[in-house]
Amino acid sequence: MRIALYVTCLVDLMRPSVAFAALRLLEATGNDVVVPPAQTCCGQPAWSSGNRPLAATLAQKAIAELEGYDAVVVPSGSCAEQIVKVYPQLFTDDPVWGPRARALAGRTHELTAFLAEVAGLEAVPGEFAGSVTYHDSCKGLRGLGIKAQPRALLARVKGLSLQEMGECEECCGFGGAFAENYADISARIVDRKCDSIAAAGADAVVGGDLGCLLNIEGRLRRRGDEKTRVLHVAEVLAGEVKA
Amino acid sequence: MSAREEILARVRAGVGKPDAAGRRALAETWMRARSPGPQPVLAGDLLARFCEKAVSLASSVERLADYEQVPAHVAAWLAAQELPLSAVTTLDVAGLDWAAAGLACRSGPAVDADATGISGCFCAVAETGTLMLLSGTATPASVSLLPETHIALVPASRIVGTMEEAFALLRSERGQLPRAVNFISGPSRTGDIEQTIVLGAHGPCRVHLIVIGETA
Amino acid sequence: MKAGHSQAMFFQSRAAEKVRNPVLQKALQKAKPLFSGKRAKSMAALPDDGLEFEQLRDACAGIRDRALTDLDVWLEIFEDNARARGAEVLWARDGDEICKLVIDVAQRHGVRKVTKSKSMLSEEAQLNEALAAAGIEPVETDLGEYIIQLAGEAPSHIIAPAVHKSLEEVEALFAKTHGRPQEERTSADIPALTREARGVLRQHFLSADMGISGANFLIAESGTAALVTNEGNGRMVTTLPKLHVVITGIEKVVPTLEDFATLMRLLPRSATGQTISNYVSLLTGTRSEEEVEGPTKTVFILVDNGRASLVGSAYQEMLRCIRCGACMNHCPVYFSLGGHAYGWVYPGPMGSVLTPLYTGIENALDLPHASTGCRQCSSVCPVRIPLPDLMHGLREIQHERGLRPWGERLGLRAWAWLATRPALYRALTRLAARYLNWLADGSGRIRIFGFAPGWTAARDLPVAGNRTFFEQYAARKRD
């Protein structure tokens, strides 16, 4: 199977280790892994702002460069949802792009769902001496049903114990442009999330979407919490975690 | 154009379908078919279910073998609650020998001063532990509403499974809805001050159910 | 209808004020787990009776859709059956017409005092103000509505209108209105305060000439108004006065009693986590000649106020709404602000859809955007309204009409231009990574960032290094 890794623009710029971790995990499944070189942004910011034509332009670009693979894997529930759920909506009645968008949607997977359900990855390379608490990001959870998969994989990480936080399915307040445009509200929401994380008392908070993680980490640090680590699930599973 | 005509014209434009008469005939047919939604599967017997649910809604429940025992039980229960031995009753239960048990009962609509109201019920719904009362000349709705204490007599044979079954009974016995059907499930309550639940908002603070006899 | 009394255009400034109000935040913090916890518990118990939430909400959505796809027919059936039982059926295009019809009925019958059971339509119409101006005293009788009427405020939640009020505020209002000295109160005194209101409102119930209620549903087959309450005020208002006026939206009609029974399996569970509300009343026609109580005259006012224009539109699903409040009870934005920031009658996700649709898209530009897209609302909606998708549709309309700010439009266009030129994109992201790293100055974070002032007002921006993934990946491949 030839797998394309869709890095996502946020990971490319803000946290490259997530993509390297994803690469390592995908290679551990014994498949060919390719990073399509021209990939940029899936177009979600345009879609969220209501700019359908621009979202469609970026979707066409992504479809063209991703459709030649057996599977496309995304280390983000949010960007995966954009491809899986939104791309087909963008081209519902389009005789050319509609079928292409639907075909790509059917072959695109969020990383943990791919590892747990498609590749059936048994052993994970990562080790983690400590406790983690898992934040369920909204788009992955309610858009794609990502809930059990990351937990099942984390359970196989040597040394790791899972300490669930209260209201782990509650939104962190990120929401893309929302965090900037409605900063007051976003800050109030992420504060509640930080309270839940603090109450769980784990060594690290882990999640599957970098946007949420940057939001949570940024607020934890601003509140003076320098101790709780904020990690992407791929980093923990792959052992791409600096001590 | 009248408001009615204008609004209906807008709705028709939105509905976007011709043949209103044909669609009305279909609607009438559909109504007569009475298609129920998903129905609950109620484990155990209805009587036990009704009692359990009623208690969970903060009603108290007593089971008696027959109507003869009712007045004495009511007198004892009121005394135990330190409530006055008087009540207003609906006409359908006025025939019991309340006086013999030392109770001063008057029948008819309730007034503000009435401390206790005693009513029967049309039937009861086991699924939710709910009473179904019908308004009428003999059954003024105020009896179950104005007094702080409401006592209801529930024949075990009149406990049905669901609200749908209650409606079926109503249709077969009465044909049409009375002015008011009141489903009552425990004492009135509010949570409007800091989400703290308080029993006895505007309606009764106490609901005591007396289930009579056995299921048929 | 246009903007009317909507304040939705001031959403941003109101939100800024609300997130900084400690009394409000404390109240919301207390209510949040109660609302969601009670609902979750009641839904979790459904399988004990062989029922499933997903199956029930399919059925409930189906019932609402059946009514809406032939709404003209069901309204006429309702009207015929209501009239056959002696009720009068009137129609109102908007809030002003509601006020006119109610005042007209009241004046014809010499009404001086009106007791009201909660009606959101009366809020749409600002009926209390209109009644008072006509010399008729309106008394809200739902405890929460009574509290906010005393405070001169609007409801901040559709089923818990005074959720934003603290015990101390209620005590102060009661002391002032009921003419007694103010006392120190603890939560142990809440029953006493409730009792105090009961005593005051009981006298109003007994002396009112007219009762006004909403209706949770109109049942077409029997011409019936269904009223679901816990306090018993709905029963008082519809039993004691000689005159009963029901004000309700045209979308509230359902075909049969069986349909109503199905909806009742989800409405109380979704709203308060109850398996059933304390009082479910089905009100049909007027009292018979032999009856000694109940209204001698019942008037239905069926209201459009924007609803008819949604029938057959891309927003018809919004008309399924049964006003349970579950969407706001599970909304992270609602629980950061309370309801007043939304600026009109309906807060939370349903308000973010209804307010622009009913008061003008250009008058509520923030509401469809003030959402994280978390989809918690649609996952709990008992009639499967795709609220986030409807909000998204409104965002698209804003874009099409050129209502988005120029900075956002320009920024997105520049971003898309760049993202479709991979070589240039790689070069610029490499620069950006270096720039961010320079700003972080070895600390791993940026504390003040001019390009995202909102973000860094409350958070740091974590920075991982000075090279992008693609830069590092290319270097690794070369090695």
C-alpha cells in the first residue's frame, strides 16, 4: 500500500516533530510512505470564514496531489475532517470534481484511526514514563468518531498510564480564527479546559490536533504551569518526545 | 389580504406543492392510521413500575386492597403529616365515607384556603409514574392544583404502560379530549434560583398516591 | 421583520463585559455541569426501557419534518379542529400584530391584570411593555421569569431564564419588591424565597382576568395546545382566569397525540434531564356549560414573525426546534457569556441561527461566527438540527453579500494565492519559521505577537524551532 502523509500547514510551520513522528509510525506499518511535495493547506480557514469558492480552489489542489495514493493519512482530526466531510460537500453536483472528492474522502484517514483500524498496528515504538490525560478534539471526535483509537494505541506505549480528565470531550476553545476573532470567549473556554487538565494531575496532556494543543499549551504556560507537557499523540506513540 | 391569508400564502409558497385538497386527504388518512414512534419495553409488571417511578418523582405511594380502606388511611396519613383533617374532593370520589374517618370533606372546585385536595384519576402511566386527570364537571382541575397537598386515588386496573395507551383509552371511552388533560408527575418543582430544586413551586408541595386493588 | 429590539450587533462588546463579570461567571460555572450531567444521566437510562437516543431523535425529527413539509395543511387542520371546539384562532404576521391582537382581546373583555406562563414569543413581541403601555398589568409567573421581570431584564436562557442571577441578587429584588428588609441568605434559604414568591404570585393567579401562555406544541388532530411545565404556573394561568390566550409560532404544529407522546420522550430529557415534566397539559377549546372553572374564551394567536420564510428554504430544519435548550446547555460559548450577550430573544446555537434569520443577517454578523465549530450542539439536539451547518450557511451568505471585514477577505485571498504556489509557499514559511523563532528568542514561546494580538492577550504562542517540516525533511532526504 502506498500511503501519502498529509502534513498539514500548522504542523509544517509550528511543530515538525509531529510529522516526523507520523512518518515513523506509518513506516512501522510496513507500507510505502510518501510525503507529496507540493502540499500546502487544505483550505479549512477559507471554508470556515464562509468563502466557498476559495475553499474549493484549495480543495481541488489538494485532491489533485493526493488522489494517486491508496491511502492519505492526516495527523489532525480537523484537517482530515475537512477532506473527508467537507470536500464532497464542496462538489456535490460537480460531475468531474464530485467523484474525485468522494473517492479521496473514502481513502483519507485521521492518523490514529488509520493505525488502529486500517493498518492494525500492534506494537508502537514509543515509551513514556509517566501519566497522560487525553483531550478529545471536537472535529475528530464528533466529526470522525475518533475516541477509542488513540486510547487503544496509547495503552500500548510502554510505561504510560492514562489519567482521564473531567469533560475530556469538551471543546478547548480553539476553533481556528475563532481564537483570534473572539479572543475573550476563547480564553474563557480554554481556561475551563486548563482547569480540567490541572485537576487530572497528569504529567502530560495529549491530543490529536495541533491547533487545540497550541491553544492549551499557550494558556497553560500563561497561567504559570511550566510543568504539564503538551504533546501530540503521534509524538508519544512514536517516541518523538524529548526528555 | 388578511394576516391569515398572507401567512398561509407564504407557507404554501415555501411548501411548494400543489393540490392542497389531496394533501389534506392524505394527512387525514395518516392521522387515522395513528403510527406510534419507538415504544419502550417495560420490564416487570406495570403496577410495580408505576409505584417505583412515582416514588422516584418524590410522590409517596400507599397500596390498599379496596376503596373502603381509603378514608381511614387518608385520615391517618394527614395526621402523620400534621395536616388538618379536611379536604376538598372531586365529585367522583365524594361518595366515599370520609366523615366516618373523621375527615371534613367538601366537593367541588378548590379555593385558595383548601389545604388538601383529593381526586381520582382517569388512568395512570407506568412508564413515567404519571397520573392522567381529565377536567370536567365532576372533576375540576383546581383540586389537584391549588391545595398544598394532593392525594390521588389510582385503581391498579387503570394503570397503562405508556402515554400512547392512555390516549387510546381516552379515545375509546370518551371519544374526544376534554377541555384539559393534565398529566401529573409528582409535586410541583422549580430550579430557578441557582438551579437548586425546590418542591412546591406553584402547585402542590406533596403528592400522595393511593393505589387500590390489584392489576386485573 | 427587521432588527427590532435586537442588540446582536453589539455582541463583541457585550461578550467582553460578560467574560469579566464574576457574578455571572460563578452562576454559569455552577449551572453547566448540572445541565449537561442531568441530561446525560437520563439519556443513559433510555436503554433500560429498550429505547435509544439516536432512534428516538430520528423519530422526533421525522415528526417535525412531516409537519413542516405540509405545514399549510396541518395548520388548517389544527385551525378547523380548534374552532370546532370553540376556540378562536387569530394570526399575527409579526410582534406588533401580536401586541395589537392581545391588547384588543384584553380591552374588549375589560382585562386589568394578565398572568403569564413563559412564552418566548411574547419576548419576540415585547408584549409586556405593550401591555403596560395600554394600562394592563402583566405578571410573569414562572419563577425565573418573575425574577427577571422584577429586575427589568430579558431571559438569558430559554428554559432557565434567571440562570444568570445569584441568590444575593434574588434576595435584593424580593426584599425591594415585596417591601421587607433585606437579609443575609445562604442556599439553605432558597426554599423560603421560593415560598415567598409562591405567596405573592398566588394572589396574582387568583385575581388575574386573563392568562397568557405559549404552547410547546399544537396538536392538529384535536386542535389542542400542549403545555409542559414543572412549577404548575402553566396550569394556573390556563385554569383560573376566564380568558386564555395562547401565543405560539406556526411551526409548532404536530399531527397527532401519538406524535406528541414520542416528542415527550425526548423533550424533558433534553431540557432538564427529567423523564417527564411535572405537568403536561393538553388544552382544548373552552369550558363546557356545566363546568365551573376553566376559561370561557380561548384564543390562539398563530405567529409568523419570520417563520414562514424559512419553510422550504435551506434553513427549514431550524423550524424543527422544540425549544429544549440542550444546544445552549452544551455550548462552550454560551457558558462563557450567558444569554444576554447574544442580543435578542434566543441565545446559544439556536439563537445564532434564528437571530440572523428573524432579525436580518446584516444585523447579527457575529453570531454565526462566534462558534468554535465543536458540534456539541448538534450531537445533543433531539430533533437533529444540524446547527453548525446552518451557522456555516449563514457565514457563506455573509461572504456572498460582501459582509465580511476587508482584512479577513484580503488575508484569505493572499493566503490562498500563496498556498497554490508551493515553491513560493515553502520559501515564505521558511522565513516565517525563522521570524517566529527570532521572536521567541530561545524561550520556546512568543508572549506578544502583533499578527495575533487576540491570541497572545491570553496565551503564549509556543514555538518549536526555526525550521519547517519540509525544510528538515528535504535535508534528511539529502543525507
